Amino acid sequence: MAISSSYYINAPSLESATAVFTDSALTTCALDGFYSDGVISREQVDCVLLPQQTCPSCSVVYELGYSTVDCTDACTQTTTTYYSNCEELVLYYCYLWVDQAMTIEAPAGFYSDGVNCYDYRFPHSGFISITPCSEPISFNCVSGTCIDPGDGSGTYATLVECEAVCSLTPVTSYNCESGTCVEVSGSGGDYINLEACEAACEPPAINVNCTIYDDSCTPIGSIVVLPGDGASVGLYYRIDTDIIYYVNNFTSDPYDHVQTMGTGYSTCPVP
């Protein structure tokens, strides 16, 4: 295995040198072996450098998916070729480049080889976390902070989605739907609280065409009944479920039949 150490040569570069020495006075020859400046390598035998050889690239090739969103997204992306200084991607010491010469830095973000996801922060930290792609990633908003429960059961599929709605004071508003107040997550509802919604939320109006009878139970006309209507031609009426009740003299007693409009309580069967 190669080791790095200080050596001295008798020329400006390893390419033009004839020997490698262990002292600056160039009096003690280095041991026989291969010496490299990272670009070329030359073998020294009996204090004589043999012809140079070009060093193979020191970069390691990786096929990785990339995302700026999160690991969930990175684990499903089509892979692209990247180059690293590490034979195994580990925390903090490994970096990525987009070219084999390792001169163009890969951007920060989330990278995945399909097995793991790597949260990458170039150039200061390298990979700051490694998460298996098989672990479901989701988030819950807990006391204003987005937390991954670790089992995929979170309300939000991505951190971005969670942070967009997660605050210290969760906001709930309401919509009136078919006479019922329904919660809306966030401030997008029509009513800022349940009390305001219930005060305004009523079932949709039902128009009913009803027959009017006289004291002898003879039909004498018809009226259109609306929920909440009051007196009409001396008649008080109301709607209870699907049954129309007619009660004269504004009496509140319900009857499942039609009352007359006179002063008495003669009844007529519901047709």
C-alpha cells in the first residue's frame, strides 16, 4: 500500500529527475520502489529512475440519483455518473465531483445509490447523514417541529410539505358543507372558528309545493313552503324532516296531518 512521505529529487519535476533521495543534500538514495507525484509514477532501481508511467485515475465511479428535495425523492431518481475520493461513501470525509479529473464539484443535495441516501454538503462537511432507502420517510408536525416517526406513518410525505404548514400554533379553519361545519387544515377555510361557522351554516333550502285545505278538507289552493317561513294567509307552517306541519293560530304543536285555517282544530288526512 502506498504511503506519503517527503523525498527529494535532482530536477524540477519527477518527470525530468534521474533519482530520488531521502535528504536535501541528495547524498542518500531512496529505497528501490515506485514513486509518484499523483500524475506519473517511476520505478527506482539502484538509485536510477526508470521510464515514467501515467498514474491511473484516483477517482472512484458512482452511479447516483440526485435530488434537491429529500431522500425519498433521491431514492427514486434516475442515476448519473459521479466521482469520489472514497472507495466507500462514509460520513464527513468523502466528496463528489461531476468529472473524472475531480475539478468540478458536485452540488449539495441528496444522493442515492438505490440502497442508501446521502445528505451531501460540499465542501465543508461531505456527507452529513446516511439513510437506508428502505426506511419509509414521512413527517409529523409535533409542537411546531417536523419529526420523522421512522415507520412511514407521518402525515406529510416530505419535509418541505411538513414545514409549509407546521408552526408552533396550528391553524384550523372551517367550511360549511351541506349544513355541516368541516375542519380545514390551515387558514384556507371560510370561517376562522367553529362558532362562526355554526352560526352561519344551515342545511340547503328545500322548496315544497303544499296544498291548502278548508274546514271541510276541500283543497282550496297551494303554497310553496320554504324552511323558516312564517305566517302566510293566517297559516303557520314548518318543515320537520320531510313532513310538512300546518298549525293554525301559530300553535307550536306538531301534527302529522294538515290543520284547517279556521279557529278550530278540524283535521284532514295527509293525501
